[in-house]
Amino acid sequence: MPELPEVETIVRELIASHLIGKKIIQASVFWNGIIDTSAAHEFTERIRNQAIIKIERRGKYLVFTLTHDTLLVHLRMTGKFEFVNKDAPVKKHEHVRLTFNDGTILRYEDPRKFGRWSLYKDASEKLNQLGLEPFSLEFNVEALKLLLKSHSSKIKPFLLNQKYIAGLGNIYVDEALWEAKIHPLRLTSSLATQEIKRLYHAIMNVLEIGIKNQGTSLGAGQGNYFSVSGRRGGHQHHLKVFRQDGLACPRCKAIITKTVIAQRGTHFCPKCQRNTLE
DNA sequence: GTGCCTGTTACCTC
DNA sequence: AGAGGTAACAGGCA
């Protein structure tokens, strides 16, 4: 679930927690598979004694600039950060623990073990594989138009593909398509200029509001999204179509439909998101 | 208990 | 290039 707004919320909280400037004096890895770029013992050795210089977000990645390396963390579906005391027992799904020079301890837990930590001398090659960053100047109506016109895939899987636009996931794609009144099966090349404009503004809008609401937390389970401080997001109360199937569309009162597109649950309003090709 | 569903991505084949 | 399927994994839920 951590999509752009959730990752952005986490980055902001890590910065607000004054993590920048602190030095990692110990790293413990409890499940080796979480480390993507090397054996776990090489990772812990290499990251030790590096300070955190900068914390940023790129797409759904957390980007930690360290003294000598760059650490990328991808939370996938259930990755979470949490500050704990030094006597806190290692939790069942705790996979990494970082101890800093001032005694601060950062725990990473991830029940489904899909998340990945990658340590690079230079992460730019990896990050350059990502598409446009929504909140950058490079992402605008013209750029989106160019992107859509040069492909002919279904709009839903297109928006989920991180190599075109980085940061959108299943929730915010469904929400953006609803706001733009575009059917998820529409072909990218078939969108009219007006629709592209609506889509651009819808994407920016759902992401901005998602961040403002500090992300989306569905359900109450431990696999759910929680920020670093353990706080739930608030955006689930503002969803228009995602997991709203069977309920009335907030715009036209038709019943929201759920289907599967590209193996992903897809929610939309059959009335105000008509497939013009049907 | 059983079986199916899930917010992500990489990798495979066609 | 893109589509479609599968896999990684564990918990939630009916």
C-alpha cells in the first residue's frame, strides 16, 4: 500500500525525527532476503559508521544519502519503519534494525517480506529507470500527452507502470481515473486532449490530497500502512471508488463496480467513466 | 480449518 | 513493446 503519498509521509516524519546527521553505529539484519544488493553481512559491515546526509523520496523509494553510499528502501506492500528503545525485543517480522550514535534505534518490519533494501555506491542508474516524478517540473500536461500518445496500452496498467510515471499504485490510479472520468480500459493513445488535461490534474490532485491526509490505511491489520510514529493515515475516509464497490458514486450516484484489469482489482463508476469504445 | 483475496515488482514467455 | 502469467510471502477474512 505505500504509494507516493504514504512514502512521502514517512520521509517527512523521518526528517522531522532529526535522523539527518546521525551516524549508524550498528546494523542488524534478521532476515537476509530483505537485502537486495549483497549478502547481509556485507551490508551491515559496509553501512556501519556512515552518517545520514539526506532523506528523499523518488517514486515509491525512500532514498537515504549516506556518507559514502546511497541506501534505497522500497516498502512494497507491508514495509514499516518505527523508532524503538534499545531494550525493545526483536519483533516477529522485524528484519532490520539500525542503531545510531546517539542511541536512536530505527526498526524495519515487513510481514510479507516483499520490501527491499539496496545499497549502492551510485544509485542513479537504478533511479533513472523510474519514470517522471509527479511533483517535478518535467511532469506536466505536455509530457503526459507525449507519453500517452507514444504508447497504446490500457490506461490502468500504464499508470501503474513505474517506468512511465513513478509513484502511482492501485489506490491512487483508481482514484485519479475516477476524478478524470476515464474508464480504466481506455487505450492511452485514444485519449483526447481534454481528457489528458483532466487526467493530469486528477493525478496531481489525488496525490496532493493523499499527502495532506497523510496516506491511506485500509483495514486495521498489521499489514496495513502506519507512519513512523505509528499513526494511521486519513485518506481512506476520502476514497471515491477504491474499495467502494456496491456503494453510490459520489458524483452521479450510480453503483461503483469492481473488476479485474491486469490482475489488479479495479474500481470505477460505470456511468461517469464510460468506455467510449464499447 | 480451508481457500481465496490483498496495497508491489521482477521475471518469464509469447 | 506490450500482454499475460507466475512468483516472492503472510495475514485477513468469509
